[in-house]
Amino acid sequence: MSASATIGTAVLTREDPEKGHRTRVFLAWMLALAVVLVIAGYGWDYYALSAAQRPFSPKHQLLRPSGTIGVKLGMVGVLMFVLI
């Protein structure tokens, strides 16, 4: 008696190899959009002021270009350019 056995190899194929990349890009885009909307929502009253009135706003130390948030946003921008 001889029994023949066939061994099949299971190959897992992805339907779309770019799907994971597109998902990560979409999530990064949504995160960036959320950050911009949060900062814009928080600083709306500051950004609506004229340039002459902004230094008198309590949010000036945070939102000015050389302020706490401004410097960190600048560092994130430089990091993004380095990663590209």
C-alpha cells in the first residue's frame, strides 16, 4: 500500500500592497489636521487681533513665533523636512 501525500504551500498574498502605506499616510494627515485645528481653535481670539494688539494678549507668550508653541512647531517643521 502506498499513499501519496501532497503538501501544498500556503502563500499569503495581500490584495493591495500599498494599503498599509496609504493607511499610515492618511492617519498622519488626520493627525496633522487635528493639531492645526486645535491650535487654531485655541488661538482664534489671539490670531484675530491686530499685530499692534497681540503683545497685550495673555496668549502672546505661547502663540507668538518665538513663544513656547511657536518654537516647538518650528522644530517639528524642521524635523519633517529632515525626514523627507
